[in-house]
Amino acid sequence: MSSTGLNKSNKLQKQGFEWVKVSEMFEKTPETDFNCAYPGYSGLWCRLIMAVTSYAMTKNSVAVIHGPANCAWAVRNFCQTNYSLYYGNPFLHMPVTCIDQNDVISGGTDKLVTVLKQVDKDYKPGHICVFDTCSTALIGDDVETAVNMAQKSCNARIDYIPSAGFTTPPLGKSIEQTALRYAEIMDSPTKTIENSVNILGQYKEQQDSSPMPGKKKCKNRRGKYPDDASELVRLVEGIGLNIHRILISGTHDYIKTAPQAKVNVISCPTWGFPLAERMREKFSIPYINQSIPIGVEPTKKWVTELAKFTGRELEAKDFIQRELEELMPVFERAKNLVNGKIALIECGRNSQTAFARPMALARALEELGMSVRLFGLHPLELRAKAMDFEYFMREGFDPLILNGNYAYQQPVNIAHIMEDPGQGEYVYFTQDIFPAVRSGILDPANVARVETGVHLRRVIDAPGRGVGFRGARALYHSIIEAVMFSEKTTKPTLYTRVHGNFYESF
Ligand code: SF4
């Protein structure tokens, strides 16, 4: 028996896995794995990747990589294959200073100044941001002095986001450190705009509310496939407030004027809370302590707390009532189908880093009467997502998660979880671009499967990533469809026959 009294399957047990509360896994996990408790290397994508992909949501900007060509190639490759295909800026220019074996002896700051001046002349961007790398950080290149020197003769505003990969191996810490730097790009406000709200913590969406000069603003922002920010904007506007800025996105002028907003609200905790706290310290802008509203009650709470702060309680009451009238019939239908079943929620098949979104999903599934089980999160990545963890603990949400000896990028075998004696009927919620399927074993026909992986999920007229009332409505529809399909047929689908034994062996 595990510490929670649940049975464990033999196969899971042999591999050292156990079901524990999220808080217990957090407490048991060291911040850094100096004792090599986990097999393989530590960390996934380097801080440079997280920093540059956050900047890829800006416009009229150029990222200058200060380091070897290989670091730049790694980031370009990531952006093109794992980022721009789905989100954000379709192409971010990323020239590189090409630090070589001579520069690591003599220093690379002169090269950086030259490259910055050349980029300003050739690309004529509104903003340039310098990202350093392991080699230039290890030799102690003074990037800030180089930026100040170049700034004197450049038209573009130049900023610097420290991003050497070795400094913060776990992903969550990279995100926190990167998010803070956007407060440095902002100007002190000369005025406060009444009834205006910033949304902080949008990542992988290019959702600024001001179009580029000469470009028409898209009325529905993302057309018929909205993103999370589209729905959060709808919630804010639904109670009579106005969106000022959605960060991170937009041009430098757009970002630098963010402190003119009356209040900040949060989308993702790890991207949003550190920036909100820094903006509170630096510009005295308050923020609302809610985030990632997936499901009925979390969305009501997100809207109501904003309404309380801005004196819009009556508008919020009316708005919520209208929304729930539409939503509750589909909520009840979904609940009737899954009440008492087990939600297996993946936290990243291959990346093992997703936490806030699976937790928010779990919270929404509990509302439907499901018992939730999260798995596939590397313990060190949970430790690194302290912002997410603290938020859910504040909210009193502490579900079961699979703890164990995860090796990075080696997914736990879902078939072993399903063999766990004493459990029950499952619905499987995916969370990655790498599908785990096998004909007849893990197939939508024998295990109801809801595709909640945020990269690939597109839903007409609802945010595919799931926030807000419209995100909830789409989630319930997907659950109904998945359960009804699995009850209707036992024949393995073409999907699993094609994918077969992809990625891991059952
Ligand atoms: S870990 Fe360091 S050397 Fe490797 S890509 Fe990142 S910045 Fe470059």
C-alpha cells in the first residue's frame, strides 16, 4: 500500500512509483538533484529556449543571441519545430554573435556591440533583446555595458534577458526568472487608465490588443479558433472592464505602457505571478490572486474577485448567471457520464513539465464527480513550479499524483497504471504532442480519450487550452464525445493502428 492507502500495481511498485498527494511529492523532492536520485540528466530545455520563446510573442523585434552558433541553432530549431508551428510569431529573427574559441579567451563584448549596431541598421526593429548563453556567462562578458555602449548609436531600444542555460536547469525556475525581466522593459506610468486590466502570464499566444501600425485589428482576435487570452478578454469585457495589455505580446511601445493599467489579472501562475509581483513592487499595480480558470467554480472565482476589486459585483453576477444558463445543461450531461470514473491526467508525455494546466484540468474534472490521478510530472519539475504549487495549495486543491524515479523524457507506461488493482473505469486526458496509444490496449475505443494536449487542440468558438466558461463548455463536449465513442465500439481505431507501438513499449 502507498502512503495514501491506495493499492499499487506490481509493475508500478517494482519501478518505485507510488500515488501520493501533490503536497507530499513536493515535500519529498529535493530542489536540486545533487545526490542523483533520478536517473539520467537533470532538466529539459535550457533557459535560453524559454527566454527566447517568450520573446517570440513580441512584434517588430529581433532577438540577438550572444554565444556560439550552436546555441542559436538549438533555439531556432526549437522555435521552428515546437513553437512557431503552433503559436506566436511565425518567424523571429535571431542573429548570433558566433562566439568561438578565441572569443572565450579574449571576451566577446566587442563583438556584441558590433552585432547590435549592425542589427539596428539592417533590420530596423523597434526593439532588440540580447540573450546570453553558457559560454558568455561563464567568461563573465559584461552584457549590460555592451548594451549601454551600443544603445548610444542605435534607434531601437535594447534590453537584455539573462538566459545562460546552466544557471537554472529546471523549466519552472527559467520561466520565473525570464518573466521578471519584462518589468525592466516597462516605463513608470505617467497616468492610470480607469477600468483597465492587464492579462499577465500568456505564453505561446500572440495576443496583443493593439495592431501593428497600418494593420487591421482582428475583431475576434484569433478568428474561429480562439486562444486562452481571447476567452479571458471576453470575461473581463463581460463585466464592463477594458483590456489594456496582454503580456507577453505586442511591440515595445505596447509592453512599456503596461503599468498604466488599474489592475493585473493572471493566466498562467508561473509566467504571471512573478511579473505581477514585480509590477506591484515597482509600479504599485495590484493584482488579483486567481489564475488559470478551468471549470465552473474557478472561472466564477476569477471573475468575481476581479469584480470585487473594481466594484463590478452586479455586472459580474448578471454575466455569470447568463453564462451558466448556457453551460449547465452540458455540464450535467458530462457529469452523468463520468461521475465516479477515474481521470488519468498526463502532465507531459515526453516533456514531464506541465503542472498548472493538468492541475487546473483536474480541478474541473473533480467538479464532474471524477476522482483524479495526475502522472508523468518529473518531481524536480514540480519543485521548480513553486508558483503553480503555492497557488493550488492556497486554493486547497491537493489531488493524487504519481511520484517515483522518473528519468527525464522517459514516460511512465500508462498500461501499468491501468493495471493498478483496486482502481476503476478510466478516462484518459492527454497533455502533449507525443501520443501514447496502442491498438486494443490504449485506444479511444476501449479507454475514453480526451485530447487536451494544448499544442494540437483547436476548437471552434472556444479556447482549445480550456479556460473560462467557453473552455469548460468545449471540455464537456469533448468528454461526452469520448465516452460515448468508447461505449459504442470495441474495434481498435485507425488512429491507434497507425501509431501502433509509438514511443514506448507496452
Ligand atoms: S545549455 Fe548553454 S550551451 Fe546549451 S544551448 Fe543552452 S545556453 Fe547554449
